[in-house]
Amino acid sequence: MSADPAVVVPAMLAAAGVTPLGEEIALMIAEFPARADAIEKLYAVTEARYEEPCLVFHALL
């Protein structure tokens, strides 16, 4: 991901209305690139992109 984590993380926290401690924000900023990469990899398997995970709760069944 090319976005600057020091900009993206505080923006996402503000949009969510969450105000964590400074140490927590620093940890989120440090971990953001790895987490963003992991999320991208979830969608990398074309065949599984629109599949549901095997455990899905359907309340109407």
C-alpha cells in the first residue's frame, strides 16, 4: 500500500469516532502496512473472492 500510515490511521480513527491513547495509535501506525498487505492477500485468490466463509450465520434458516 502506498498511502502514508501516519495519515491514514488517524483519519480512519477520526472517521470511526475512536480516540485511543497515543501509544495505541503509534502501534497501529507501525502495524498498518503489514495489516493492509494481509487484507490485500485475502482478495488475491480470484476463485475465492466472492465466496462465503464456511461458517456463516443465517438467521432466517
